Amino acid sequence: MLGQWLISFQEAVTTVAHALDESRPTHDYGPLPQAVRKATRLYAAATFPSSYGMVLEEAPVGADELPLPDVATKESLLDRAMGQILDITDRAEAGPGAVDAVIETALPLGGRVFSRLADLTDVLADSGADIRLTWSSPYGGVRASRLGARGAQQCRDALRAVQPEEQQQQMVGRLVGGSMLRRTVEIETADRGVITARVDHEVTSLLSAYANRRITADVLVSTARSPHGREHHSYVVLQLALRED
């Protein structure tokens, strides 16, 4: 079981990392770039007794790539992907609202991630096993999460049932905020209220040019309906322009 799960885990980590990579296109077609696969490759460092557990490590860095002492390192793409996966496993154990919480967290990552996460939870759901994940990084410290067989089954069934749909829409509103860390902007609209949308542009320059001004935004809207009937939406800004009215 562990070997099969590790294969699915590596694919899930790489696919999530590609979804988080700011340089990726907005669609999910084509093979994953080799640069992303290399940056997220995990290596086995040790195996627990009876192969019930394993220590995984990031690829070792060369001597010329070692960070300077006492200098904070930038969060790697692998760290970000692991954080996102732990967010999802946490939400899969969130009780009655777990299914909707998992869908809402996974939706901004795209349809391909839904499939990889379903494969990952499928192994646990079928085997009846629980798993505990602990990830340590110089940037984010130590974080742990647990996913039980029941939570994995709920997560798997929901992800397989949901088919995210994408549609390009034009929205009119006002740019009211943004986050450089999450690379998102907040747009206040008349019909949807304030939406948070991912952007591929530099957030600071967008806020400088458009903050508190009326804009027209071309937005890629992803929609998923949970088995309970609730709609979830995710937004990606493709283009912004000032509105002359």
C-alpha cells in the first residue's frame, strides 16, 4: 500500500506545484514541465520498521546553492505545494462540511489537480488505512496533518463526482485590495460583491495603477458544484483596463 500511495503522492505534489507556479498558463493541457518535476522530486531518506512509514526529502542542493547562514530562505515551490496538500488533508477531516471545504480549496488549482488528489485518496479509501504527514522546511517550520480512511473516502468520492467548468467573463467593478504574498486582487462588483482573484501580473503595479478606480476585468471563472448542491467559484484575472465612466 505504501509504495502505491507514494507514487500517487509524488504525482499530486508535482501537479499542485504546477498549479501554483505563476508562470503556468491558465489551462491544464499538455505535459507537466520538466523544471517543475525536478523542483518537486522527493527522495527517500529512511524507512520505518515494517515499511509503515518513510522519510522523504527535497532534492539535495549543490555546494554553490547553499543559503547563507542566518539569512531567511525563500519558500520553495515544493514547500508551497506541500502546504497546499496539507491544507486539503486538514479540510478532509473538517467534519460535516469537509466535502465542500475540500472542493473550495482545490478548485483554484484546476481540474487536473482534482484527478490527482482523487487518485491519492483512493489508495487510503480502498485500504482502510490512516496516514499522518509531517513536513518541515526552513521557511515555514514544522507542520503536521492526518487523513483517515473515512475522510479519504469522502474526499475521493467528492473529487471524482465534481467536474469543474471554466468560462471567460467580463466584470465591471472597483479594485479595492490585493495581496502580494498570495498574488491576488480584490474586485468589488455590483452583482457578486467582493471577489478575490488570482493574477499573473505584479500585484504592486496593479494596485498603483488601478486601486479604488473603476475597471473592466476579463476573468476566467471556474465553477464546481458539490454533491450537496453548493456552487464554488474561483477567479483568475486575464486582463484589466480602466473604465471610462
